[in-house]
Amino acid sequence: MEVAVIGINHNNSPIEVREKFFFSESMKIESSDQILDKSTKEIIIVSTCNRSEIYVASDNIDLSIDEVKEFYKEFFKFSQAEDYIFVKKRRDAVVHLYMVAAGLDSMVLGEDQILGQIRESMTFSMNLGFSKKVLNRLFMDAIFEGKKIRSKLKISEIPLSTSYIGINLLKKEIGSLNGKKALIIGAGEIGTLAIKYLYEEELEQIYVTNRTYEKVKEICKDFDKLTPIEYDVRYDILENIDILITATGAPHTIITHRDIKKLPNRLYILDLALPRDVDPKIGEKENVILYHNDDLQKMSEENLLRRKELSEEAIEIINGDVGKYINWITTLDVDPVIESLNKRCFSIKEDTMNYINRKVELDKREKKIIDKMIMSALKKFIREPIKILKKADEENSEEYIEIMKRLFQI
């Protein structure tokens, strides 16, 4: 039995192609039934926004791969599918799944979400009987590998979000955000992320405003401790806050130098917008510490570089661990041969004992001793060939199996 993955993902396909190949649960069932009706023995489909990958186990892996390629074209009615399909088989397929599980093949290097998606895909196929011993073991090993790498290297804990980096920077500068007051201007994705991170820091008060007040009310539904304010009064509360975070899509500055008076307390400003929301000259004012998006982006790039360095370590771990699964799956092919050898030994022993019993009168104890001696001698004879067979690598195992079958007539 061999394994392969045939799929389309973000590495080789734009989003307009990937979205054509999304599998709903009902499509997974229909697809798995169709593919299993042919040469494939086991199947697990992993379908996310960034990948649609079909993992198969088969006695004739090349035939299964061709069948799945054809399936992609016919099922999704996309004749150009093969232009985007990638194929990995045997060891390369195992390495690929381990990489995916570890978050090393994701758009955001080291992300955690994919691990749960892999577990869900395995459980779905396992419960419906689409996957069995070979793929279930592969996916369980991959999940274990993903957890191991995350625990050891903690790649995902190195922040890439400028919102998260900025707030961590403020914590470092201020010492603690507990009991502080903040104003967030902007109710888009970045502003919402900033609110989410601030929520974890137990601030005394978080004000939020946006040019469109309806958006502010929408955000307040998700974050009940926010204090909404009108956009026009944003300058009025600057004297009463410790932190200002801006993240609007405005084409011009929304916090200008001339509109900020002398501040009685230190004000930390995170300008997360592009173009910038805050006039750079404001950073020159007394009691103002200003960080622009470029400052944080540089930190994000440095963190991404660190993630990439750690991913190299993760790949080394994966390459070292993949062999365990390869050795296991290889033994699946040799197990029937070993079983046949043992049956052959038992048959020879039985024939020999029957012959001895016809020629010599033995008591019960003598029969038992001779029986054990014959079986021990036969086991000793096949012990070394079995050891060699078990140690055979993936490339030689088929050849060794055929030799054993011919030599021992099994």
C-alpha cells in the first residue's frame, strides 16, 4: 500500500481557481464514493479556503493519481484543472502533510488553525469509513508532529500582526496597560483587531469612534465594554487618555498638528493606517510618543524572518520523523509475507510430526519436546530473512518480497 496527495493550493493557484475546487461536506461524501469505486482503497479530503487536497492510499498509486486528476476535471467541470494540480507520492506525500500540519505550508507561516482542520478532515473520513489503517495512522502521526513542532519551536507565538506588535510595544514602553485609557479611531479590520488585543489587557476604559457612527454601534455589539463617541469630538478626549490608536482608510491625516494642544500627560500613539492618519510632526510634541505603521512593519518583517528561521528547524525535525511512518507502512507490505512464512513453517512442522508419529512410538512428553525443537529450528531458519525484509527500505521492499515468495514458494 502506498500514499499520495493530489491537490490544488495557494502555492500554485490564485484564489479564483481555488474557489472552484472547494468541497462541502456533501461533496466530500459524493467525491469519496466516486474515487473509492476505482483503484483507491482509502481517501481523506482536506478542503479549506487555501487548499483542496485529496489524500489517497492504494496498491497501485500511479493509477489512483491518474484517476483523481481526471476526477478533478470532471467533477468540477474545469478542463484546465491539471494546469494547477500538484502531485506528491510516497515519502514526499508524508512530508507534505507533516508540513501542512505544522503550519509550514500556510499563507501565514506557522498558523495554528490548519491543525484543527486536518483533525476534522480525518475524523469525517474515519467516521464514514472512507479512511482506514493507512491514512488514519498518517493523519494521526501528522497531527502529533504538528503539536510537537508548535510546542518545541512556538513559531506561531512570534507576532506578525502590526496591531499585536504595536500593543506589545506599548506594554513594553508603559510597563502595564492595566488601568489605562485608550481611544481607537477606525472600525475596520485593523481597528477591530486592536480592540480585541486591548480587551485582554484590562484597560480602565476603551473609547471607539469612526466617521460612520453605524460601524461603531456594530462593533459595540461584539465588545460590550466599549465607550462609543462621536467622530467630531475625537480631539476633546485626548487630554484624558493614555493611548491613541488610529486605523482608518482616510486618504488624508485625521489627527493634525495644529489641532493638538499641549498635553498634560504622556500620550502614546499607534498610527496603523496607510496612508498615515497622524501628522508626523505630532511626534515632535512634548509628551507624545508616536509610532507609525512603518515602524511596526519593520518589526513584523523581522519576526517573519525569525519564523522562517524556525521553520528550517521544523523541516529538519519532520525529515527525521517521517521515516517512522515510512518504515511502518513498509511493514504492512511485508506482513503478509511474514505471515505466510510462519504458516509454511507450521505446515512443515505438522507434516514432519505426522511422519515421525507414524514411524516412532513416542509418549506425550517426547512428542511435545520434538514438536518444539522442529518449530524452533524452522523459526531459526527464517529469522534472518525476516529481519532483512523488515529492514528493507521503501525502494527495495517490493523486490525483496518477490524474492522471498519465489525462494520459499509462498
